[in-house]
Amino acid sequence: MNPRPRYRLLAVDIDGTLVNSRDELTPATRAALARAGRAGMHVVLATGRRYSHALPLVEPLGISVPLVTASGALVKDPADHRTLYQAAFADGVLPRLVEAVERRGFDVLLYADTFTQGFDFYLARPSARRPELAEYLSLNPGCGRLWPELVRQPPPGVFAGFVMGTRDEMLALEAALHAELPGDILTHVLRSPRYRGFMCELAPPGVTKWSAIQRLAAGWRIDEVEICAVGDDVNDIPMIRQAGLGVAMGNAVDEVKAAADRIAPTHDEDGLAEVVRWLLED
């Protein structure tokens, strides 16, 4: 029998890690993750994407892959769309958060666990006030549902959300929100390669990709030192810092590289396949 691998859980970001700059899952990366699965590793996709946008990447992998979505706020089993974990804001926080965003002239989109209802997020108005969000909505037609009372009475079951604008605007908004709601929210400012604008992700405090991975690992009786986490952007930093082996992709932002134990080739060089080779052969 083959010995048990040193790392028993491989947590993989999607954009900038699993897929390349053309949003492709390459044959080399797909084969590498299948090899990791055959070796006995649990493979987990951990992404800032919403569930429906991450789901199409699961079937081509050919392995059982839990999906950590919305940067850790929602975890689902794609085999039957069962919800394994859903975050929640403390009482009274969400209305204050939405009002604070709206007061500064931005639209907020709110995520709820509504995949089986045929949509992904709620929004207060049919057209965006900012060009960055207008682009997002144009590229995601039919994915939202209008909730006109969103500011005064947010919809039920919201576990996360985001705002879009320029990088400077989102950094300024992030600082203002933390000053107004100290300790009540967690934020990340980052940019998806699909869009021109930057996102300010909004979540309950303590909710990260790493917190979701910890829950899965505990259920599988996997120690944190037996986890390898791979990513490229700021919402990957907690899992890269805390995992037994934290790997930054060669295309990662500088903050992620500074937090990592090792740096892999880029996503356009099948860097994730190289990481799997490290885990199984080194």
C-alpha cells in the first residue's frame, strides 16, 4: 500500500490559481488534482466566487470537491447542492452596513443561499449607479433579484455581500466601514480578472476561506499541519498563513507572496500542477 501523504487536504483558490488568465482549467491542472485525489488527498475549492459560478469547474475535475464560496461564507456539496455551512451577520449589523454603503453613493449586492431558487444575489435597484457594477451586472444577466426595501429591510438569509468601484474608492470605503462598524464586519478589497472594477467583499467577522476549511478538516479529522493551501489574492492570506504549507502562485500579489512558505510557477505555467508534484514527490 502507498504511504499516507504528508498533506491530506489541498485547498485551492480558483481565479489566478486553479484557472489560468483565460479562465481555463488546463488538462495538466485537471490531471494533477485527479492524481492528488487518487493519492488520498481531500481537494477543496475555496473561492470568492458565488456558488453558481464555481459549480461548472467541479465536474471536469472528476473528484468529490466541496465548494467553499464567497470567501468562506457559504460551503456547499455540489453533488446535491446541500449546504454544509452558512455564515450570518449579528443582529442589527446588516441594516447598518447597507445604510452606510448607500450613504456613500454605492450600491451593495447581498448574497443569500438561493441557488435552488435560480438566482445568486439581491440588489436594491435595476440599474447600477457606478460603471464598475454596471459592467458586473451586464456580464451576469439574470443572476440577481430586485429587493426594493433592501436598505430599510434587507432580505433574510444574507451571509455576505460586496460593493464595486475603483481600487482607491474601495480602500476608502473599507476604512470608513470599519470605523463605523468596528469589529462587526470583515472585508477584503480585491479584483476579479473578469471585471475592470475592484470589489470590497463584506462578511461577518471571523469568516474566511480558512475558517471554512477548518470546519471541513475537523470533520475529516485532518490536522491543520496536514493542510496545503494555494492562492494568489488577499482573501487567500489567512489560509496560506495558517495551513501546514502555504503556497503563493507566481502571479500572486505581493502580500500573498510575503505570507507564503513557497512560491509556485504562475497560473499560466500550470503552477498548481507543480504544487501537486511537490506534495506527492518531494
